[in-house]
Amino acid sequence: MARYTGFHRHNRPLALYFGAFAVFIYLPILFIPIFSFNSGWYVKFPLESFTFYWYVDLFQRETLMRAFWNSVRVALFVSVFSTLFAIPAALAIARYRMPGKAPAVSFIALPLVLPGILMGTAILGLLNWLDVTLSLATVTLGQMVICLPYAISVLLPRFIDVGRVLEEASADLGDPPLRTFFRVTLPCSLPGILACLLMTFTISFDEYFMAFFLSGAEITLPIYIWNQLRFPDDFPSLLALSTLIITFSFVLVFASLRLSGVGDSVNQERSR
Amino acid sequence: MISVRNVSKSFGKVNAVRDVSLDIGAGEFFSLLGASGSGKTTLLRVIAGFEGVTSGKILIDGQEMQDSPPHMRPINMVFQNYAIFPHLNVRDNIAYGLPRLGVPKPEQARMVDEMLEMIALPEYGKRRASQLSGGQMQRVALARALVLKPKVLLLDEPLGALDKQLREQMQLELRGLQRRMGITFLLVTHDQEEALTLSDRVAVMADGAVIQVDTPAGLYDHPRSRAVAAFVGSMNFFDATIRGQGDARRAEIAGLGHQRLNGQAEARSDGDRVLVAVRPESLTLSPTAPEPPHPSVPGRVEARQYLGGRQVLYVAVEGRAAPVAVAAVAQRDVDPWENSEGRQVWLTWGPGAMIVLDPD
């Protein structure tokens, strides 16, 4: 008879399930770095010899480097502006009583679930009708449409946490609303704002549909990758590129989760 | 110092504050006492400027303030959960409001030092809010407000989160501080003991209205309604009828016989139905039938509540559903009321013990 270890005891079936889950999600991704160091052209076992060649090759491709810097620029603009626009929106939702708030918030979140291909087509149609030339600027605009609801949903819990009371205390001590915002609201929600910047940066950097529909002559990195897939001898280089992107994205997402405190509840549970 | 004139505040269809008028003098320690939902916190928030008035006026030091935002009002507040800024240390919390007043930097530092000294936390300047105990946060909140030398300090249940001993200590400190600084304090509390201990005057609130404003002793000895009598201290209530005329008037208490009135309820005459209220400590219990002059009523001890320094005996009396509460001093050596449950006793009270109120 096994000894009773308490209500929150270890659960073997759940642990196995977690293992299977992790394998299902991460096994395919694991292949990318493995083959990026393989000297052969084809993704197949057995591996040939170990090489850094594909990584070195990346930096000699001018169009790739150009696409990379385009992506970085677009992602910077998208993250900064969608965060800037999301701050007042999230603050208004967190602070004010207004009629029809709940449906309005759901409506704002709608782009999160709309298929990207629909949004892309719709915005392209609109831009054509307005006779706007496609460029990185239109890509930026399109990605902001996608990132704004994400940004609001990252910021909203943070603003709710900071709470009205601290702002009331600041007003009570003599600060008018704008000063209160800069002296209390902003510093107290800084972790959430940083998390929001990182999250939207990552989304923009990886985004495909808007970049596909709305870019002109200049392209972003995901489009470049898609274009190169047609050439088999470029494939190992793409694997190397993907490895770098995966590592970079992991770091960013992990940092933003840490900042927005997603892991906190788990850690608290453990220390109990 | 503060004049509240016919102030009402409603949220949609809920009337949180109804036609309240109060005058609070300079240097007074004034409390708003009431159960939760009585409107006391809403009234405080209206005075602080966090809520607007629906109608009425608020004058602070003679100036109409009901339409000014909080940062324009010469008052400061100690919040219920202190609202210490978590991103600032203790010094910066205390100095928060000083730049707006145009106080130069070195002077700010001196004032903060003075405040840290006053709240007996001189070593804590560099600490963060998360490194403070409840009592320490309480003091920082107090210092942060008082350093601005407000005309009025509002306190929203400031001691509610503290444990009993600390609460009693802070009560004494608050009172001492208020006396020394001469600032008007307006305290909101649901704790009647706290209100009685601290205040010069207390306004009792129920259902958004002020039902009595009085000194602590006035409230305790001369409540003007059942609500106040029941809320402040504990009280026995008896239905009664006035009998007789002039000096010979008596109260005839259902089932308990007659008792001569001692000048109470002068406006009432023969046959009026009233409510007689008697404090537990105004009743006397004796193990044998006492001699006149005072009438006595036989009863049986139903339960005993031992409270250390005193005790309360609940006596069942014939013809009355609720037992009568009687307070007695606890004796150190031989306590006559130990194991007294079930014992036959006699209840006595003098004419001065009765408070005559309107019937329900």
C-alpha cells in the first residue's frame, strides 16, 4: 500500500502526458538546428559532417541581409506604435465606467481570431481603392492592425493591477492627472509595457500574411524565406537562418513572459 | 473648517448619500461611524473629490470645493490599504507631494527627516513598501499626508487592517498627533469603539443619512434612536407604555412591571407607547430578592460570556423572547457568577438607567 502523500501529490499520468505534449510540440523544431549544422543539402539521416558553412553563407547574401534589416525596422515601428496606441486604450478600459464596454472590448479583440489571409486581402483592397503604393510603410500599418489587440490584452491586466487607488493617492497629494500618469501609472506598469514591446516585436518579426499582401519592392524576412524555398540548394541556409530566429524569438518571448508575470503564479504555487 | 451642506450622491438608482449636512470645526477630531453600506466612505470620497456631488455644497475653509478635482483641495487622505507607491522608497513616498508646493530640495529632505523622526522610522528611509509591515505602512501613509500640512486630514478606516494590539497603540498615537498638530481629522470607521476612543464628535450614518451627531459620551448616554442605541455599545430594548402624569410618571414594561421615570421623556404622556433601552452595565443582578425601593424581576441565568476583566450574563425573563444582557465585573478570587448557568436571579435597575426612545 503506497503511502498517502497529501492532496497535491505527484501525478505520474499527468507527468507522462506533459512529456508527450512537449515532444509533439518541440520535436519538429528540434530538427531545424540539427540539420543546420549538417554539410549535406538534404534533410535526411544519416547526417553527413558538421559545418558552420551555412551560417557563414547567410551573411554573404545581400538580399537576405536587406530583408532582415527591413524586418527589424518594421518590427521596431510596429512594436513602439502599437504599444503607444494600446496604452491609452487599455487604460481607458481598466479605469472608466462606460456604456457598452464589454462588447466594445470583444470587438477590439476580433482581429486576434480573424484569419490573417482575410485581413490581408481586406487591407490590400482598401489600399488599392485609396490608390496607396505598397511599401514597408503599408506592411507596418497592416501589422499594427494585428498587434494592437495583442498589445491591449498584454497591458490591460497590468493596468488593472496597478489600480485606481495609487492614482487617487497621487491626485490627493496634489498631482493633476497627467503628472499622475507619468509619476505613478507609467512607472508601476513598466514591466507590462516592456512585455508588450517584446511581444509585438516578435509578432511583427514573424508575421507573414500582411507582409505578403502589403509589401512592395522591399520585402521582410519571412517573405524572403518563402521565396527561397523554391531553391533546394538554399534550404540548409534557411535552416541556419531559422535556427537563429527561433533562438532570438525564444529569448524575447521568455523575457516578455517573465516581465508580465505569467510565471509568477506557478512559482508561488511551488513555494507553498 | 469643513461644511457639508445638503450633499446627496447617487450612483444610478442607488442613493449612497442622502441630504447630509455637517459642520466640522477647525482642529476637531470628527468621525463618520456606520456599518458597511451606510454611505460613510462615499461621503469621505465626495469630500476628498474622488466623487462629485449629485447635489449640495462642500465648503473647505469657507471656499466652495464641490466642483474642484482632488489635487486642488487643501486636504489629504490616508487610504484604507495605505496606497504606498510600490516603485518608490519610504523617503520618496513621503516627499511625493512636496515638489508641487514649490519646496526647494534641501528643505524637502529636512521635512522628510522630520517626518521619519515623527513616525519613529528614522532608519527606514531607503526601504521599499514591500519591506514594511502593516503598521509601518500606516505610518508612512500618515507622514506622506501630514508633511503637506493639510487643513484637513481624511482617514478611511486606517486601522482596519492592523491586529488588535497595534490598532490600540496606533489609536493613541493618532490622537496624540492630532492634538499636537492641531489639524482637523475626519475619520471613517465601522468600529464604534474606535470612534468613541478617538473622536471629539461622531456622526452616526445609516442608509446614506446622518442619524445623530454627538460627542462620544452623548451618543452612548443619550442615543436618540434605536439604530444609534444598538450600534454604539450593546443595549437591551423593552417595549413599554408611559403611565401617570408629571413627576409620578412611570414606564410600564411588558412583563417586567413598573419603573419610575426620572425626568426622561418629558414630552410623553399617559398611554404613549415607547421603547425603553437599558445598558447591560446599568442592570444589577442579585442572587436573592432585593429590598425595595427599586422593583426587581426574577429570571434565570441562561448563558455566561466570560471576557476577562468583565463578564456578561444572559438572563431569561418570563414574558420576553430575548434574554436580558447584564454586565458584571469579573471577581478575582471567588466569582459569584462562576457556573451560574441555570441559577435563579433577580434583576434590578434604577430610574436613571432607562433611555426612552420612539417605538419601532
